[in-house]
Amino acid sequence: MAIVEMQKLSICANKKHRKKVLETLQNLGVMEVDTVHIDDPDLKKMDTASMRNTFVKSAESFDRALKLLAVYAPENRKGIAALNGRDPVARAKLSQVVDDRQKYLDDMTQVLHADKEMTECRGNITKDETMIAALSPWLKLGVPLGFTGTKTTAALIGTLPDPITDDALYAQASAGLEEPVCVSAEVISSSNEMTCISVLCLKRDEARVEENLRTIGFARPAQLADGIPRELTATAETDIEAQKKKISELESEIASFGKEREEFRIAADYYRTRAEKYKLLGTIPQSEKCFFLEGWVTKDKADRVAKLLTERYGALVETEKKADDEMEPTVLHNNRFSEPAEAILESYGLPQHGRVDPTCIMSIFYVIFFGMMLSDAGYGILMFITCAILLKKYTNMDSGLKRMLKLFFWCGLSTTFWGFMYGGFFGDAIDTVAKTFFGCTGDTILKPLWFEPLSNPMRLLVWCMLFGVIHLYTGLGIKGYEMLKSHDVKGFICDIVSWYMFLTGLIFLLLPSDLFASISGMSFHFPAFVGQLSKWVTIIGMVIILLMSGRGRKNWALRIALGAYDLYGVTSWLSDVLSYSRLLALGLATGVIANVINLMASMFGGGVVGAILFVVIFIFGHLLNIGINALGAYVHTNRLQYVEFFGKFYDAGGRPFKPFHTEDKYIEIKEEQVL
């Protein structure tokens, strides 16, 4: 409906009130502070980076602690978590947490330290498990892996790449030794990947035996630990149990702080808010005794903000005009019906001040087109009832999610309307149930209030294109309104009226033609004067476009060329109008898929088993259909606004209003209304 008028304020206050002034502005959240244009060289700025980083780290530490509490002390919150919104907290509770913040910092540190210890314990368990796996082939070895022998004997403990028997190992190890042969060879374990062996011989034969073994790939194992393998394994298993017990104790320790979850949330947002305040504080110019602020507020709140700061803190507050290189932020104000559609507009771009806010007009077309695309009364009823229940039950949900649910509430009503107009209620569910379970063979029970698209798609296509023409004409009309508002009468006639004449004349020439009748199956007959009038209106509009589109050029040849090129733009109008056939395509897709689901559900007959299978297939199929086609309706309705509608007039270019406010991720402070 309108773009809210903004007012720039300039504030000068005593430095002793700086903290209170900033906190007041931050709690109110109504002023976008901008100090770029205060460039007096005598004013200084504080270096607040260090303190801000400290607050940011504290907030992030509380965030990590809260994530740990969510794992080890999960909340039993009712309903859908995403819809619960932020927790409302009284100002007194916030003050109590702030006063005791050191205690909660210590508790948070304890939670994070416990998590760090658990990480170390898990690392120790992984290390022990790795050792156990590595020692498992050596469990039959009765000496340490690093055992090299005694004074008179040598022990060769290692691995071979291939399997081998005890006899073959003995023969290989003792090859070439003089009698008597003093060698003991044992295969500890064997697998396809590795064979573990132990060979004992006299010291004098060690070099020869090792050379024999190396010819078949002998290698000494890495020194895993000092000890007998089975004893080391037992020690590692005992350590694993101890580490698991310690982890369990640490988990219980973390869970014990679950009762302080609310305080942790408050503390996290408190430090986040302080970080934001110190970020701003570092940009504020100040003298020895005063500090200075500038910023934007909505004009309806400017006087009240000035009065509040003046009465409470003796600040000097003045209104200012914007500088030539400044752009005031854009705040939209629309009625209850159109306000949810602001999110759609914002995702494309906000309008600049002095331009038209198209939200109200766009929202009407948006809801109508969405309903035509989904076009099933059953789906619409489910949609708007679900949205209504969620909005009623979860009053504290995030504002963005609330706006989206409100938008889908209206879209659900529109879908219900068009569903009854087309005769669709979960497809042909009523007729299918009547035929399958009650033996009815008569006419259609739920008749369309208008007509059935599946039986007459070309008729619906014509209506879709008509709606498209109305939509595009509205966009062109908004452009004309902006021209008249800026007193550009010549531009209005040459760029708006001429196109209305040209396009409308063409339409009235096309409607009674045989070509249109053969395509649409509909015929129009106008009096003869209508055809003559349409022809002349078309010619006049075409001539104006041809001669005046390039009116900024003095060279007439160039003007004519530019006008001819502009006339060629009629093809883009044709493609834009054809884009509205998606209203037909998606509407038919919804109905056809719904009917197929009903047919599949009724294939099992009308018995008890058939009824059960019917319900299962019906519910699953229609939930899937409504999900897919609601998403399609949302995407393609957005496209019709962004490409076809906005393409006729909308430039965007505005910037969003970003007031200095509290950074509340978890909580919402219950503030006393002071404005």
C-alpha cells in the first residue's frame, strides 16, 4: 500500500549517558544508526575491537554449551521446535542473569571442559582399540614383541607376507646350519594378508637364520608397546572400560547443567547484544564530554524518540534532511491481507522512496494465481486449516515464518475457491468412494461451479491468458501512474497509452478471427464498428510508438528505427501472455495426479482390506501430491510476479531498514512499551 516515510535524527548527548542512550536505542530497536556523515576531525572514535571479540567469543561459547545440553539433556518441548519461537523472558530475569554472569560463565566453561575431556577419552579409546586390533595376531606369543633373546639365544619375532606351516618355517630358518641344529620355529597366527612368526636360535646362528627368513619376506613388527601382547590387550580393554565410565560420568555432569539452560540462553544473547553495542560504539564520534549519533527512524516515531532521549538523558535531538548521496531505508506498511506478501517482494528487492509499493496489488494476483495452480478444494481446506491452527497455537513463532504461514492461509482459501469452481475435492475422491464402496453409478456428485478443466482445457487456457493480460496491463498501469506522479504526461501518452491502444486493438482484432476460433474452440462476434474502431486504435497506437519511442533523439531516421525496434517488443508481450498457460498446466497436473491416486487406491475393491488399503494409499498419495504441487505453485507464482509483472514497471533499488537492536537468538525480552 505505501512506503513508510522516514526521518533522519541527529543526537548529541553527554558521555556519562552514553551507555544508557545506546541501551535504550538498542532495546527500542527503532533507529538505524549511521555515523558516516559525521566527519569532524576534532572528534575521536574508540577502539572497541578487543572487547567486542571477547563478547563474541563468550556468546559463541554459550552456543556450544547449549548444543551440548541439547544432546545430553534434551528438552521436552511440546509441538514443533521450529514453531515455538524464542522464549519470552522478563526484564527482571535478564537482570538477574547479568548480575550472576560470572557464575554462568564458570558453569559454561565447566560444560565445555567436560566435553573436551570426553573428546580426549574417545581419543584414548580409539588408541586402545587400534592397539588391540594390532596385537590380536600376536596373542599366542608368550614374550614381548620386542624380545630379542637371552645371553646365548636370539629371538627373531616378525611377519611374513604369505602363509607358511611350522615345518616349512623350520626348514627355511635352519637351512645351511651346521649340526646340531638348534632352532625353534613357531607360526603365531596366519591370514591371507600376514603371517606372524617366532623363531629362536643360538646367538652364533642369528645372522644366518635372519638371512634365511628375509629371503621369504621376513620383517620385524613395529614396536607397539613394551609387554606381552595378551597382557597389553587386557590392559587396553581395562582402560577402554575406564574411559567409557569416565565419559558416562562426564555426560551426567553436562546433563546436570540442563537446569541452567534458560540462563545460558539469556547469557548468550546478552553477550551477543553487548558485542553489537560495542561494534556500534567503535563507530561513534565523540569529544571529551559529548558523543554524536545520526540515523533513521520512521517519521511517526521520530518525535517520541526525540522526547524520550531528551527527557531521560538531556540529549539534544534534531531532525535533519538527508544528504544528496544518502538513500533512506525502505519500510513497507500494508494491510493484514497484503502484509504477508512483503516477504515475496523483499526477496526480489525493495522499492525506493517516491516509487510505488506494489505489494497490495501483487498479493491479490499472487493469491489468485496460487489457487488456480493448486486448484483442489480438499488441498485448500487442509492448507488454510493447518495454517490457522499453527498461527493460533504458536503465537511466539519467528516473524518471517509467521508471515509465510499467513500467506499460505490466504493461498489455501484461494485454492479452496478454485477447487470448487473446477469441481475438484482430492481429485474425484467423492465419486471414487461412492462408486467403490457404495455402488453408485450415477452422475458426478460434486459438480464444478464453473466448469471442469479436464473436460475443456482450451477454455481454461483462454481464461488464463485473459488473467495474464489483466496482470500485465496492471503492471503497465502502475508504470503510467508513476509517470503521472512525476508529471511526465508526454511519457504517459507515448509509452503507456500508446501500448494500451496498440495491444487492446490487436486483441479485439484477434478475438473474432477464424484462427482464434480454431485454437480456442470459442467464437466472438462483434458489431462492424468495433472492428473498425479496433483497427484505427491499433494503427494510432502503433504510429505513436513508431514516432515517439525514440523522442529523445533529434535524428528522425534514428527515432523511426528505435520506434520500429520498440514495436518489435510486441513479441515479448506475446511470450509473457503465453507464460500464463502455466496456470492451466499446473492446475491440470494437480487434478490428473489426484485422480490417478484415487484410481490406484480403489483397485483393491470395496471390502475391509480394500478400505484399509484405500485409506493408506489415499493419505500417502495425496500428501505427496499436495507437497509437490504446492511447491510448484509457489515457485511458478513467484515467477509470474518477478518476470512478467515486475518486468513491466518495477526497478526495486531500495535498501532494507536495519535498526540498531538487541541480538536475540534464543530469547525475547518483554519490554515495557515506551513509544
